[in-house]
Amino acid sequence: MEAIVYLNGRFLSEEEAVVPVTTRGFFGGDGVYEVTRTFRHKLFRLDDHLTRLCRSLAYIRLDCGLTRDEIKAATEETLARNLARLDDGGDFALWHVITRGEHAGGRAAPPVVAMFCVDMDFDRYAEAYLEGLRLVTPGVRRTPPQSIDPKGKVTSRMNQVQAALEVGRVDPGAVPLLLDTNGNIAETNTGNFFFLSEGRLHTSKGRNVLAGVTRSVVLELAEDLGIDIVEGDFTAYDVYNADEAFVSGTSPSIVPVCRLNGAAIGDSGNLPGPDTLRLMQAFSEAAGVDYVAQAMASLGGNRSRDLAERWDQRNRESGRAESSGS
Ligand SMILES: Cc1ncc(COP(=O)(O)O)c(C=O)c1O
């Protein structure tokens, strides 16, 4: 079955859903976007994503011509029209992309409003749930709010692209952890960053990072689990001395980190660390699916079975540790 795309009020095939090359969204990074994932084929935290989308639109002073309720209805219909493409174990990342319609040369045109569903890229994180991500701090700094406010989800991603290019040269496969212009940890190119030290969960203040939907979920779950939260200014020094670290984002949910700039964080040979694991389990419960097992199953073959067995074992160990009160 072919993918169906929402484009300016119409549901079209991917081939039909085209925008003019003269549009500012194509050459100016003049737009906003959202990515909302499904769990068991249902959109997770859609209202939070729509709130951020509307805030991003207000930030760039763009009236897309639809109310929030109309965007929501079109979102649900976009998903419904694509659901038949999913098998039982599959899920989607549903994208909203809204750009200023104006054309090159200043010719007026209505905004472009697009929504589409892509298959979740489960294999990107399946191994990292047990082995952890390697993070490297690039020289390029997170765009400061004085330039482009990082809280908004805008389509101009050159800041993140530069960070990824730089880190990819140093350590292919590593993920950039950007610092802000004061040298404090901000976030990765695609996720918010957390670390645990002395049982407390630390994360960057909201000022220099995307207002991550998963970040808010993590903070809610930590509160429910009785884990103290510290939002502040932290440097690599604090992370080198941390017990655990992880990244949050819509695609990976929560994924552990093993190293920063080559330095192992905590017991990096036995990931996820205990508090990260508790948060991952709580996240799966909130989402209604063991998202780690789902990603591992998508790999297929022996690799899938090995990872799933290790994941089960890690969960069993944590259950034993809890029941023995340690
Ligand atoms: C720069 C950046 N930070 C954080 C996030 C995580 O945000 P969310 O949890 O809403 O996906 C993303 C997601 O794309 C991102 O691009």
C-alpha cells in the first residue's frame, strides 16, 4: 500500500505531494516541524507535540491558516490513512512540516502544511539500548537564544548538521553533545541529555535546549519514581564523574550513554545503569510497549535474539536487585 501525505488540505500519494522549488521552506530553513511517534499504532503525547508546534509557529510569526484543532484532526486522519501499511510490530514517526509559503523574489504564496508517516528506524538504536551511545563534544556550539531560540523546533538544522559532521570525522558512529556558548552542556543533535550523580537526575536548564517532549516525560517519570531532579549548568567535568547518563528523544525514547569524549561513564560495561533502566522501564509502561524489545525484534535473525536475551537478563537482574532491597 502506498504512503499517503497530507498537503495543504489534500491527501495525496507521495508522488503527487510536491512543493515548488521556489518556496522559502526549500532554500531558507524558514519553517517549523514536529516528529510524533506511535506506540502500538497510537500517537504518543500528540497534545504536547501540537503545543510545541503552535509555540514554534508563534515564534516564527507564521499563521499556517489552520487552528490547532484542525491540525489535530488532519494529523489523526493522516495516521488513519496510513495505518494499513504497518505490520503488528511496526510503528510510525509522524512528521508535521510547516513552512512560510512565500517564494524566491518575495512573491506571496500560502504556507506549506505537510504531514506524513515514516516507518520507525528501530535499527538505529537497537544495540545502543544495551551498549550505550558514544558522545563527543564538538567545537561548534548550540545556537544561543540570542540568535535562534533553541526551544522552538525549526527546520533550519545547520547547527546540528555542523556538529554531526565534525564529530563524525573524529569518531564515526558517535553522537555530538553540544555545549552552549558558555561551555555548559546543552543537548545532542537529536536529543536532550541527562546524567545521574549520587542518585540525582541532572539535566541542562531549558534555556539552551529544545523543549523536548520526551524530556518532559522523563522529568515526570523521575518525579513519580522519587528521583530528585537538578536542572542546571553542567560541564563535561560533571559528566566524567557521573554514575550514569542517557539521551531522550522521540525516536529512541531513552537510550543510555557509555562514553563522553572517550571517557567511560559509570559501569559502562553493564548498561543501562540501574536508574536509567528504571526510567526506561517506566517509559515503556507509559507508552504501553517495551520499546527496547520492539526495536530489538525489528532487527531479525540471531542478532535480534542475542540482544533480546541480554535485555531480558538485564531486566531480571534489576528485578532481583529490587526484591533483595539493594
Ligand atoms: C536538537 C534536539 N533536541 C532534543 C530533541 C528531543 O525532543 P523530543 O523529545 O521532543 O523528540 C530533538 C528531537 O528531534 C532535537 O532535534
